[in-house]
Amino acid sequence: MPETGLEVHLASRPVGEPALSDFALVQARVAVPGEGQVVVRNDWLSVDPYMRGRMNDAKSYVPPFRVGEVMDGAAVGTVVESRAEGIPAGTAVLHQAGWREYATLKASAVQPVDVDGTPGWAYLGVLGMTGLTAYAALREVAPVHEGDVVFISGAAGAVGLAAGAIARKLGASRVIGSAGGPEKTRRLVEEFGYDGAIDYREGSLERQLGELAPDGIDVYLDNVGGDHLRAAIAALNNHGRVALCGAISQYNSSEPTPGPDNLMLAVGKRLTLRGFIVSDHFALQEEFLGFARGWLAEGSLPDAHTEVAGIENAAQAFIDLLRGGNVGKMVVRLGS
């Protein structure tokens, strides 16, 4: 076990879009494990949009990062030293002490995972929180019924790709996604099973959605907010359902952003707009994994991801993620 390892620290709180200067790469001492602890060499780090909110000094459902201290997030790694019964060296584990090369953790803070035949990064993506987020959204928050037309924004992202496939599994008759650029929209239809795709950079969202769903939509999974939410409200049929998952279009805004100006349509249409956090739906995890492992093995759950090598590139990967520079789950691979 090495004495030190690299960590990514928050150097300053960004105003607007984060810059590389808001991060610091620090050589830190690896804590010697005590009784009941393990040392994990991280192999995969998760890069997630919600981390942008944690860079602000604001109250939220997760505590903000502290300036001058290591950032954290989900990671998959290998135990290299153990003083914990039942978790020997060599065990692959999932935990929440990412954005560093090595982490010393209590045994209760790690979850062994099987990486024989399943890539480690999948436990950060389709078999992890992003997959469960998509499942909870469409299974429980804005439930898909047989024959529904479903619209998903941020469709080429980690949640969006999983949600497109899950919507179909739950009985959707038509699944429409939005993404930025012709390459992403092409892949949504040709590779990932979407029936239609909107390029939000090309003209009116409402017009494009109307052309792809002339009879309206029944369910909307919102990962973007802003103009996407407005277009969805306009297109939703009576008793339509919206799962409010995120609003990535607003994460770098330094001023308050106005809500949709057509929200009164929700009254006449009797719409349900429900925000959610995936941690409130952990009761679905075993049910989801029971399905997802089989879907992944048969190839009906997309496993696309964007992989960046080296912890020294984690900050840039995060900036690229916020700019839409990923297809599927964004992860950082450490080591060879």
C-alpha cells in the first residue's frame, strides 16, 4: 500500500460554469486502516451532474463540498489492505469516497460487487444510481402505463439512455428523446431504441415534439428543465405525469431562472409534476437489479459510457459533462 495518493479538492466555489482553476490535484497521505477498516484502490470514479450543486455553499439534499477539502462521489475499487472480517484484500467494492486514488473506509461503508463478467463502471451507471433513477422515475414517480407515449430529455445521458429502454419494458408504445447535435440524435434512434429524437439546437422544441408525437405525450422525464419542461407541459395529454429529475440547463446559472410560463396548463390538464431524489426509492433497488442484470446480459439495456483516463483529468471530465460532452455514463478510469 502506498503512503500517498492523489485527490481532487475543491479549490474555489465557481460562479457560473466551473473552470479548471476551481479544482486542485493534491497529493495526500493514505490513512493506515484501523480495526474493521479497509483500504480501497479506486478503479472507477463516477462523474455526475448533481455535483455542480454541491460546489455551491447552499443547503440541499446533500451537503456542499468544502473548499480546500477532497470532493467525493460514487466509486468502484479494489481492497488492497483489510482489517475487516469478511472483506479480504482483492475484493471489488462500491462506495462513496471517490475523486481520490485511495480511500480508507469502515467495512460498513463499502458494498462488495461482482466484477466477473460485469465491468466495474456499470455499478456506477446502469446497475447503479443512474439506472435506479430511471427505473424509479418511470415505475413509481411518473408511472408508465401500457400504450403511453414517453418523452425523455437529456436522453443521451446516463439516466436518459437507461430510461429509454426501461420505458419500453414498462409498456410505452412510443419513446421520444432530446439531445444536442445530429450525432447524438442519430444514435438515439439507430443504436439505443428511441422511436424519435429531437435536436434541441435545431429550432422549436414544441414544433419538433409535436411532429414526433402528434397525439401528445403521457409521461415526461425531465433532466433538463427550462424550455424542455415548457414544451413538455404544452404537449402533455390530460392526466399526464412528469418526473422532475434534474435541470442541467440551469446548473451553471448565476441568477435565478424563471419557471415555465405555461404552468397554468397543468391545472386544466390535471397534470402531476413530481420531483424526486433517488435515495427515497431504495426500496426498489432489488426489484430493479433483478430485472436490470438480465436486460444488460441480453443487450436490451444500453451500456454505453464515456470513459476518461486518469484522476488528473477528472475535473475536465466534469466540465465536459456539464457541456453535454458525454454519451451515457461519464466515468474516470484509474490505473491501467
